[in-house]
Amino acid sequence: MQDIKRGRRQAIKTIGAALAASALPMPFISTARAQEKSFAGKTLRLLTWSDDTGAAALRNIANTFSQKTGAQVVADRADGTSGMVAKVKAAGERPTYDVITLAGVGASGLADAGLLMKPDLDKLPNLKDVAPQYRTGANGFGVGYLLWSDGLIYNTSTVKTPPASYEALWDPKYAGRLFLPPPEWAEAVDLAIIAAKMAGGSQQNIEPGFARLAQLKERVLTLGENPNQIADLFRTGSLDIGGIYAPAFFPDQIRKPEYRMGVTYGMKEGFATQLMFTVIPKAHPGDLDLIHAFINHSLDAGVQGRMAADVLNGPVNAKAVIPAQSRAFVPSPQQIAEKAILHDDKTLAAVQPGWIKRYTALFAA
């Protein structure tokens, strides 16, 4: 998980790059002949993260695909999204990888560099169970496969009822026991927008948001640059609440009772998400039917549920079945349908540098 955290932070810090997302109409095929056939004797080459998220992709997607189809999946793993982008660019037109799973900024960067091919959506029948806004992105070169999901993190010992509104961050009783996201992260951008909306503003009228955030200046214990430190502050009873923040930053600690950490996505204002992608390199050594079958398998309801539970991300398949032991930490398909707000990377890229400076100055010591 450390690598995807680093890759996400790198993506956030380079968010000024041109990013795009699209929701395309889908002419789904009625059968899945390509997905049902045997691929015994064929090989698919996968590039994914070297951290726990990559290991989860191998367990839940690659291994189960091999068992289902007989295909061999050979995996290469890189240190974060930037590492994957570097590997693909270094390979150039030499066929090296068939499928890559990575964050949105990486997908957009590779697409802009002309190194990806668009998937044939007719060969992905499981997309029928994915909401249109999560199906594709990166100008149509990426297929959404998971949602990075941000909620409110709270102390299960001192906050007995999960907050139903971001107003909890402004509750005076949590003064000095509150944390917020650091300025460079996308979470800080989304928090400013949420604060603006709560104060009668909007993404286009952000001033009320910064005025509202200023009320928290003397109440914040820390900005959560180091997730492990945040987890330890909960464990030692030093924090009551904070956000917006993703449980995916500390998937091991949040599951352990001694850390006393809970997460809620049930705020009336909704919760922020970012789409993660699967992409196909233009130069790929493998069979296209095999490649599409693998991507389609990654969207299977069972695979989605297990993958989401492992890495504490939201599933994109509306029929995903999340294992019971992880349901407290992962947004349900119903919550995603009703409350998820997709982070607008492309529009926010233009304003984020200025917002970072204001946010940093606001909470400077």
C-alpha cells in the first residue's frame, strides 16, 4: 500500500497535467463468448503496483482469471503509478505489457503520449453493471476498475455515533483533537469545496469555503501527511475525528480494534471519490480477446467485492458483493450510487496551485 500512496501523492502533486474523464454510451453485447472461452496456453503480461494493492490485484484478479480460463498471467510490478508510466515509456513501441492497472493521472499521461489503445467496450459485458460515469476515463483509453474513496475517520471510543455530516469537523468538542488532510493532496481540494457548499458557496465560488476552514485554524492538531502517525494518534487516544481521508491509507491499522478507528461515508453532503483505471498499451504482445477477457474479469461482481475489501477502495460494479468483515470500511454500491462525488481532476487542475498556497498559509504554524 505504501507504493500506491506514493503514486497517489505524486499524481496529486502533478495534477496540473491535462486530465480527462468521459462517460460514454455503451452498446453492450448480449453474450460473453470471448470471456467464456478457454485461453489455455496463452499468456497475458500485467503491470501493476509493487505494494499491497498490486498483491491484491494478483490474488483477486490475476490468479482467479488464470483458474477460470487456463491463461498464464505474468506480472511485473512497479513502485507507484509514476514507476509504471516510466516503464511503459521506456519500452516505447516494443511490445512488453498487455494490461496495466494504475491511477488516473498515469492513464491520462500515457494516453496523451500516444502509448495506449482504446478498449473495445463491446467486449466488456460486465460494464453493464457499472454506472456510466465510472466506465471510462482518460479520454476513453481507461476502463474504471476501482474508486479511491474518502470519508470521515472517527474515534470509535469517543464518537459513539458515526457523523452524518461534515459539520462534525466544526464541533467545538473536538477542538485540539481534529486532523485535516495536507494541502498538496486532492482531499484538501475536495474539503475546500465541501466547506464552500456548506457555507452557501460552490467549486466556482470557493471564498466561503476558505472562510469556513479558517474557523478550524486553532482547532487542528495536525495535517495528515503521515498516515501511520495519524493511526498512532488514534491508538493513543489523541484524536477524535478527521478528514476527509481514505481508510486505504492505513488498511492494516483500521481493521485492528486497538486503533479505535472507524470510517463513515454516510454524510448528507456526500463523499469524494477518484477513479482508478485499467489500460491497454498500444504495443502489446498478447491476444486482444485475452486482454479484454482479463479486463472484463476485473469487473466481475465477486472479484470487485474481494478487491475492494482487500485495499479498502470502492467497487465500481453496482452488484459487487463485499465480504462481511470489510463492510465497515468500504462504501457499499448503494452508498456509491447515492452519495459518491467524482473528483473533477481536469477542472480543478487549473485552480489547485492557488488553493494549495491558501490552504498552506491558513494552517501554517
